[in-house]
Amino acid sequence: RLWLQDCDLLLLDEPTNHLDLAQLAWLERYLNEYPVTVLIVSHDRYFLDRVAGRIIELGKTGITTYPGNYSAYKKAKEVKFAQDLKTYYDQEKQARKIEQAIQKLASWEGKAHRESRKKANADGPSMGGKEYYRVKAKKLAKRVKNTVKRLERLKEERIAKPKQGPGINLSFQEHRHGGSRLLTAAGVTKSYGGRVILDRLHFYLRPGEKAALIGNNGTGKTTLLRLILNHEPIDQGELWISPAAKIGYLDQEIQSIDNRRTILEEVTRTGCQPALARQMLAGLLIRGDAVFKPCSVLSMGERVRVALVKLLVGRYDLLLLDEPTNFLDLESREKFEEALQAFEGALIVVSHDRYLLERVCNTTWYLENGTLTTYPGTFS
């Protein structure tokens, strides 16, 4: 409908939500050819790389604009952070020098006043020595005053110390699973009401391997996860999963969270110690007293992060993640990716977040028309 309205300005709020890969490619192509101004709110960094010519960042101190796409914005922010940090330390150094100069001048001024009084006492009515030291003290007092003003001006101009969010500091248990295969599928077939969704799939996953499971909507990605979890039976073929493998699952609705508990209680019921739980939660931006919030009041983004921490401390050999970044903002997505990169077990990630797939996954499984093709390497 929007394309047909002949707009001069198009405002798109999270336009890529719920679009599959083919639809994303179409939208990117269309926007790049669209002759009018488009303002987009989006957490899809790959999409922003493909369509944006300028990034407008809304932060606590106001709006900052950056030329170029998302990757250019990220690079410019890193450069600006380094420059601001250098400016901060330069200003700190200059302030210390001025403060030391004030102390020295104040000491000299005090000494000149003392000498002036001594001379007055020693010379009696004669004013020569006293006047010399009095004038000297007056000049030094003026210099102190001017130097103090310089310090006050510098303090007004000084920038606050740039802050970077805490990195993910995860310490996983040593990878437990041996052997060359974690799971193997041979001729796996699944149908619903006579319609074949998965047709004689053959694939395998090695311990520690991180696979991106991609495909258009309705191709059976979630169905395949449910078969691996044994939530549904397969119709034909064989799906072998190592009997020793421990599998964790993050579903789209985040149903694994118990609303009766606080965040900290929910994470520690996995057996994780409170100190480690708090460290992990802080790494995913849940800090301080926030860990005592009841799970019933959490946003979907917070629920995703709590569910991921539960999986990461649960000593799983394989994590199945179904659209894990749907409710996460940009900072949370980046922390999420750091956590997945540090995870030593295997992953199967269903996601349309191509930036995440690029950073985290080293194998790509593509589902189309009931068949699965394996591509070694990243999404690109």
C-alpha cells in the first residue's frame, strides 16, 4: 500500500521483522531503487548495511549523525571513542599540571608575604624591603588568580570519561563431548496432512560446530528443531543423537522462564552459583539490583537474555536457538553474539539476523522445497 501512495517521505519502523530471506532481498532492492527519502528504524544491521546512506544515533545526550551505512557508523564510533579517550587523558594531564602550578605559585605568594612582614619588622620605618616583597606577593597573587581561572575554564570544557559497556567475560566448563559426530540425519522425512515438509534430509553436526539453519518462511526450520528435540516423531529415516549429548532449546516464545521467580532465582536454579550468575547477567546488560526483578515484569528482550544465561550455565553440548534476537536491541544483540562466540558447545541457529549468522556460525544449512543443502562456511 505504501509503495502505491506516491510518498515524498517514507517512515519504516522495523520493516524487516517477520520477513524471510527472499522478502528481505526484495525489500533491500526496492528501497535502493526508491527515488524518495526513507527514514528507517531497524535493528537489522545487515539490512542497514545494504540500504542506509546515513545513520542517526539517538543517545542520552541527543542526536549524532554519521555518514555511511551501519558498518561505517560502527567504525566511526570506535575511532571517536579512541579520540575522546585520548582527549580525556590529555585534559586530565593538563589539569594536574595547572593544579601543581597553582600550589607552587600559592606557596611563593605566601613566602613573599612572610618576607614582606620580616622586612617590615627588621627595617622599622624604612619601607623599601617591605614594599619590594609586598609588590612581589601581589603579582604572584594575580598569577594564582589567573591560573585558577584557567583551571576553571578547562573544567568547563573537559569531557566526561568515555565509557564502554562491559565485555562478556564467560568461563565455560571444558567441552565434555567426545567423538566425531553429535547428531546424524539419514533420509529424515516429515509430512503434515499429506504435504511433505522435510524430504529425505541427510546431514550431520560435529561437536563444537555452529550451524546457521536458514530458509524462507514455512520451509520447516522450526519443525526440524522439534524433531531433533524429539517433540515430534519423524515419518521416515533415522535421526541419531549421541546418547550422552545434553541439548538446550531457546524457543521464540521463551516459555522456559518461571514468572514466579526473580531473575537471580531463575538462573541459579540451574545449579549455577549466585556470583557466576550475576557475572553472566551483567555481561548481558542485567546489572545490579535488576537481578532481583520478578520474571513476570520482564520485557521480551530481558526474557531472551535470562533464557540464554540459563542455557550458557547449563553445561549443554548443543543449543538450538529459534529466532533468538527478535526482541533484542543493537547493544543486546552484540553482547548476545559475544556470548555465543565464547560458547564451546555446538549450535543450530534459526535466524533471519544475517549479521548474527555471519559472526557466530561456521556452517550454513539451507532449507528449500523440503531439501537441505549444506554450505561450509559463513552466511556470506
